[in-house]
Amino acid sequence: MNKIISAKAAAYTITAIMAATIVFHILILTGVIPYEITWGGRLKTHEDMVRFETVSVLINITVILIVAAHVRWLPFYIDKRTTRVALWLMAVMFLLNTIGNIIAATALEKTFGLLTLALALMCIRLATDKE
């Protein structure tokens, strides 16, 4: 996979998808997108939605920061072994999320399975980078 996509392209792809996902979650939080079509249709109250969407936004920001630290976009140093472990953990998380999306109740969430699979592959690409 390392010859198919560069580490830089993988980092940009993850960052772009995460940024778009943050916008999506903000649209849910603001009511532009109804929360009933998310989370597999399992959210029952506005309070549940706020809790889940806030956690989602924070996780997405964390993913961006880990990727940025790994490819040295941040003005401070974090050891690559640390970011590599985090990238492997994120790859597992995205693979599990892909399964969750595939079995989701709504068609919208099923389509997100492709994005989470792409994110898992991009995380693996960065984690296996020899640079």
C-alpha cells in the first residue's frame, strides 16, 4: 500500500475527511441535519445527541492532531513511536466503525462505511511509513 499512496497524501486525506466530518457533526448539533438519521437511529433524546456529537467532534479533532503530529505539521515534537501506536489504534477504531456503519439502520450511515474504511487504510499507511 505504501507505493499506492504517499504518506503526505494519506495525511491530507485523513485531515480532509475529518474536517468534513466535523462540519457534518456541527450540522447535526445545530439541527440542520436531523439526529434521528445518525448513530444507527439509536439516539432518542436531544441530550443524547449533544453528548454523542460533542464526543465525536472531540475525537475527530484528536485524530487530526495525531496525524499532524506524526507528519510533523505541529510546532512541537511527539515521538513517532507514540503517534504510530495511536495510528494503529485509530485504524482498529475505524475498522470497527466500518462494521458498525455496514449494519446501521439508515442508508446514510451505511455509506459512511466507505469513508471509515478509507480512514482505516490511510491510518495503516501512515503507521507503516518508514520515514
